[in-house]
Amino acid sequence: MLYLRRNSIGLYSFSFAESSIYLFIGSRKPNVPFVGGQTLARQEQTRLEKSKHMNIATSPHESSKPGSIRWSMIISHHPPCYYDCTFRVGSLRVCTRCFGVLLGVLTVIILREDSHILASIIPMWVSLLLPLPAVVDFTSHRLEWWQSNNTKRLVSGLLLGLAVGVALYNLINGYTFFGIVQITWLAVLELGVAIVLKHAGKLDKYIEQYEKGMRK
């Protein structure tokens, strides 16, 4: 019994001495209080190591000031990682598909002088089919089912532009019902593409790349 008691006293004394050493060291360092046998300096070092591993800036003097806005995306509509979807005009990048859309709308503007010709060339049911090539080409490329190119983007964009132009023509010229149907159809197709990309796990990465590309 005496032996065991001395052992327990010895351990207790050793533990008390060890804590006293930490307490003494902690008291000699300003603004570093003793906490549970460890100093806050050691805890801070551990936190900094974890922060470096996670690539997080922990210094209060470090700023995460964003870069300037990449105004060229107003025309390119794509960040640098997607410049293969554009073509160059001088020092500018122009979105290939949107350029095709513009050509399609201009074509409708030219044909609007004779509404009978426009109606015979692009009837209602055809205008609902015209956006499908652009939808299929864009979605399939993002899902990596096939590799698109600027020729496909230009042609599908032209067809999409015809559909947009006809819808605007109907809205402006009093054919409100047909215009609303066509615009609603375009919105449904766009929502469908977003749902498909989201389900495939591609949408978040796609948006993130655009958000990063907005700044230099």
C-alpha cells in the first residue's frame, strides 16, 4: 500500500511539475496565456500550417483584392479557357455562335419588308425547330459527347437567330400570341439545357470558369 501510494504521489508530483514548467514558460512570453498544458503560440502555429495546406491566406495584411474586369467578354462571351468558341477580329474575340445569331436576326429584318415571304419561308412550326441544332450542339459539346467547332456554332447560331428574329417580329407587329409562344419555347429550351448540365455535374464548373474569367 505504501509503495502504491508513493507511486501515485510521485506521478501527481511529476504532473504538477510539468504543468508548472509550461506555466512558467507561458508567463515569460507576453500575451501568450497558458491553456491546458499548451501555449497559444503552438496552437497558432498548428492553425497556420493547416491554413497553408488549404491555400487560405491567414495574414491580416494579405488582401484578396480581385483583378480588373475583363470587358472583352462583352463581345467574346467566353473566358480565355473557351477562346476556341470564338474567332478573332483584330485584337478582339467574338463569340462565334452569337455572331451567327446576329446574322439570323439581320436576315429576318431584311425579309420583314414582305411578311408573306417571311411567313412562307419560316412558318410557325419551323421557327420552333430552328433552335434545336444550337441546343444539341452546345449540350453535347459540354457533356463531351462530341467535339463542336466554329462552323457548327456559326450555322446553329444562324438558325437560332432566325427563330429569335421571327419571335421579335411577331411581338412587334401585333402577332403577340405567336411571339409569346416562341419566346417561351426558347426559355424552356434554355432551362432544359441548364437542368441537363446540372444533373451531369457540369453546370457548377461551367459557371465557376465564367466567374473566374470575368476578372483578369
